[in-house]
Amino acid sequence: MSRKADVVIIGAGVIGAATAYELARKGYKTLNIDKLPAAGYGPTSASCAIVRAHYSSWDGVAMAYEGFFYWKDWADYLGVEDESGLAKYMNCGTLLLESQTGHHEKVLKHYRDVGVEYEEWSPEQLKERMPIFDTHAFYPPKRPDDPHFWDQSEDELMGAIYTPGSGYVNDPQLASHNLQRAAEARGGEFLYRRKVTAINQADGKVTGVTLDDGSEIEAGIVVNVAGPHSFVINRMAGVEDGMKIKTKALRHEVHHVPSPPGFDYEKDGHHVSDGDNAIYFRPETGNHILIGSEDPDCDPQVWVENPDDFNRQVTREQWEAQVYRCARRIPSLPIPEEMKGVVDLYDCSDDWIPIYDRSDLGGFYMAVGTSGNQFKNGPVVGHCMAELIDAVEKGHDHDSDPVKVTARYTGVELDMGFYSRLREINENSSFSVNG
Ligand SMILES: Cc1cc2nc3c(=O)[nH]c(=O)nc-3n(C[C@H](O)[C@H](O)[C@H](O)COP(=O)(O)OP(=O)(O)OC[C@H]3O[C@@H](n4cnc5c(N)ncnc54)[C@H](O)[C@@H]3O)c2cc1C
């Protein structure tokens, strides 16, 4: 006998689990299916889980700012106990270094419009507050094998923008588990170690999914939240040709190094977005620093055709690129011989802005293309997807009259048309992890 649900959600990462919780709050009977053994075990578990608001667009800033409040209010938002404990919001603040990328100029206008709290630091204030930093400008980013990589620069950074409300979540996998428990308390179910192999449909409408053991689940609504496998699922459903913006998987390395001697980066450091140097870094447990890349043009981009088959080992070349760049900003940074880090995939959209939308197949929705920058928005996206799905299922024509969602904490209006699969490429995007 086949199993039934109102909604099948493919994936139980942070957004899949949040979508389940929000739909369950509305009374839908949800079933998340994930091929891995537990919630958040895929790319979500490799996430740096940085919570910051500096996106290129008003919409990006408004959604991320809304996210701050979910993480600060985590226990109350969930409204359940989790036997594994709750993920913690580490409110370390963010420094966005002002650079020749010009990203800070776009961001500042949106901070003022949305009401994000910020301080502008002069180069002198930056030096005073972060004495371990070299505040010279190194732009444009280079590879360590460039003969000019270590050249001393005469130029100074223009300053920095500090947002006290931002930070990171200490355990992104646990945050997903917390959302699972919250969804279950509202009747949601989760099925692990099962892979979706077909999207079943009849008369232009989805009817459910088939799993790798041959069983079928009947559901009138199916949501693709499959992360870097999003394009695989969209092709399975036959909806990719109906999308102007598409998704593909990009390999990404993150590295861990100890703090400089005499400075407790875990306690006293900030999350730093260093566009001048094409890296971002943040405090990490064990008085470590975690370093990610902003994927500058000089670095090779590794697009992955098969998301089940890619190199999960940290490579010497990329370790040196990211860690040495960080050592330029923090000259006393120890550089261990042993490389430590994680490697996973971003689910990138063509313009590095997500697709939160319906599809041309009735009842088939997607929350995809999260482009390495949507962990922070997980719960906000869950709320938006639930509102969008509910409205469309009740007959709303989202393609011609995009659903607007009133944000739960900040009260701003989030226009879901911004995330449409039918949009033109957003040329205002940073075309990077900054969105
Ligand atoms: C290295 C790295 C660093 C990042 N850092 C940040 C950051 O600092 N801040 C930030 O905001 N964001 C960051 N991100 C992005 C963020 O982690 C993602 O946007 C977010 O985790 C996406 O969650 P998700 O629920 O959509 O998907 P995922 O976590 O990708 O989960 C998708 C799930 O779908 C399952 N699945 C796929 N296909 C099938 C199938 N056929 N059948 C069953 N299950 C299937 C997978 O097993 C997986 O568990 C980072 C991402 C990476 C990779």
C-alpha cells in the first residue's frame, strides 16, 4: 500500500526542515524524504552558518535582517524541547571591509532603508579595535603563485562597516534537527536513507514521488529542497526547461586555522567579510578561525556535473590561496603544516540569488539555488515558502501577481517575485557568495 502526505519535501537540510515546520504550522501533513541518515547531514552540516545582512539588493538585506531575529529568538520560535539541545546564536558582529569591489556602497543604502543597525569605522578605528589586522588594501585578489602576491601595498582600506547584530550559528546540523523536532510536534514526518528517484505526475499535476526501494508516496504537493541536487530533481520533474534561471553545483573549500598567539579570536574576533582579499572568516570553536572564499576570478571554479561524485579532500592549492590571503590580513596568523577543513557544494543559481517559487508543473515547488548564502535565511524561507505554497494552492496566480509575505519579526513586506524562476538575470547581484 502506498503512503500518503499532503506535502512531500525532498531534502531535510535547514531549509527543507524549516519549510516542513512552517507548513505543519498551517496544518499541512508534511513528509520530508532525505537520502542521508538525519536532518542537516548534507551541505547544511558543512555550512559556515554565518548570519549577516550585506547583500546587494534591498530584498536580500531585508530577508537576511529578518533572519537575525529568528536566531535570537530560537527557543521561542521552535516552541519545543530537543533532546539533543538547541543550536546557539553566536552574536560576534560582522565587519564588512570597504574595498574596491564597491559592495559596501550598495549595502549601506539598503541598511538605511531596511533599518539595519550599523557603525561606520574609519581605518584608524579599525586598527584600534582589531590591532591584529594589517589594514592595507591588497586588491585585486591574487593566487599565492603570483610573484606579486606578497608585495607590500601603499594603499589603505577605506574603512569598515560594523553590524553588531550579526554572527553565526554554532551548529548548523543541530539547527536543522531542532526544526525537525518542531515540525514533528506539529505532525510532520521525516523519512531517512531513502532517495527520491521519480516525480510522479498526471494531467499536468504532481501526484507524488517514487523512492529507490520502489515504494510510492502519494502527495498533491512536492517541494524540491534538494540543495546541490536541485537540478537533478528539476530535470526528473521535467520543469527545468520552463525556468529562465537555472541551478548547478559548485565545489567550495572552507579551512580551519588556529588564532594568532595572544589573541582569542573565538572570544574577541568578528566575522569579517574581506572583499579586498576575496575571503571571509569568522571565529570557530577551539579558538580557531574558519576561512571561506569569495571565489575571485583568479581562482579556478570547479562546477560539478554529478553532485554524488566530487573531491571531498581539501587541496593544497586552495588551502594556500585562502589561508595565505588570511595571513595577509592577519600577519601573525599561524599556518599549520596539516591542512584542516571541509569541502562541499554550493547550489548556485545563474545570478547567485535563490529561486523560491512554484514551477510549470502543478503542485511542484522549489526552494533552490541558495548559492552558498542562505543558511541564515532558513527559517525565513520556510515561512515564505509556506505562504507561497498555501496561496498558490488556494488559487493565487503567483506568476502574474507575486505573493508578498509580511515578515514575522521586522514586519517588512518580502516580495516573492524577486526570487522567481522566470526573472531575468539580476545584473545588480555581486555574482558571488555575497548574493
Ligand atoms: C561550505 C559551505 C559554506 C556555507 N556557508 C554559509 C554561511 O556562512 N552562511 C549562509 O547563510 N549560508 C552558507 N552556506 C549555504 C547554506 O549552507 C545552504 O544555503 C543551506 O544549507 C541550504 O539548505 P537546504 O535545506 O536547501 O539544502 P541542503 O543542506 O543542501 O540539503 C539538501 C538535502 O537534500 C537531500 N537530497 C538531495 N537529493 C535527494 C534525493 N533524490 N532524494 C532524497 N534526498 C535528496 C540531500 O541528501 C540533502 O540532505 C554554505 C554552504 C556551503 C556548502
